[in-house]
Amino acid sequence: MRSEELNPEILEACYRAGAFPMADGYGGVEFYRSNPRSVLELDALRVSKSLGRVTRKGVYDVRIDYDFEGVIRACADRDETWIDEGIIASFICFHESGKAHSVEAYRDGALAGGLYGVSLGAAFMGESMFSRMTDASKVCLVHLVEHIKERDFKLLDCQIQNDHLARLGAVEVPEHEYLRRLDQALRLPRTFR
């Protein structure tokens, strides 16, 4: 499928099936499922002492859905990316439909870091994050976890494990376990905002 053919209906079906889209670098998009799957248990986020200080001091002004397009474009702004213009356009539409959200950190009015993902039922599927200043994306993750815990979400999907996520407390679960938990979370009515 061409990435510009993505729309909110296809994206929602993709996430409900436990998959996520990635541009192939040639104008197309592929849908992936990872086994094992990386998840962050909401009570298991590891906040270092230095990150805790940054968060408590309010070094960054954290906002939700203030500049979704700015966040996704910043996430795409790297040498190798799976986020092309078709993915950006489709996620902006998904955001406008109320299913994709961003958490942003600002310092002196400038976008310093952020993350975006998809909210369906009691599940949040994290897509990507970026930092232009120290700890900015981590502050956004701390804020996201607090935000979805307050709303009684049950699942924070990180998709593919990496060292950065592991240091923050993400763990890997078998795909069948992830799909079971996703199914349960999708049945619960929750709102992100």
C-alpha cells in the first residue's frame, strides 16, 4: 500500500489488530507486529534521580496536543526514518479524529522534545519520541504515564524494545500475551483528553 493511502479507518484497524505501520522508504507502507512486544507497565516506569529533579523543578512546560504536527515532523527529522509524508498526513488526520495524541515539552517557548502515539480504549500505543534538549522526551514519557494512569489506562505499548526503553522500565512480553492484553484494554471505554 502507498503511505498516502493510509487513513484513520485503516490505522485504527491496524492498531486494533496489534500491528503498526512503517514507511518502507520507497513511498510504500508495511504493517508490522513484533514478537516479543515491548510494553511499559504503568507502575514500573524507572525515573532516575536526575530525571526526577528535572520533572519536579518544572524545567519544561509540558503540554498535550498543542503541536501534534510539530512533534511528528520532529520525530521524522533523522537520517533514517520510517515516518514519511504519507505517514505524517495520515497521522494528522488520525489526530484530528481524536485517536492520535502528542505530549510535548517546551523550554523558553521552543519545542524541546515530545512523543506521539495512538489512544484506543484503555490502551496507548507509543509511536515515536524525540529530544532537542536533555531529558525532554523522558519528561514527556513521565507525563504520559501519569496522564494515562489518572484515566485508568491498562496498557502502554512501546512496540519494539531497545536499550533506552529498557532503562526506563519497559519489558518484553510474548505476542500472544500482548494481544490478550490489547483485547482486554480495547473493551474498556476511556478517553485520553
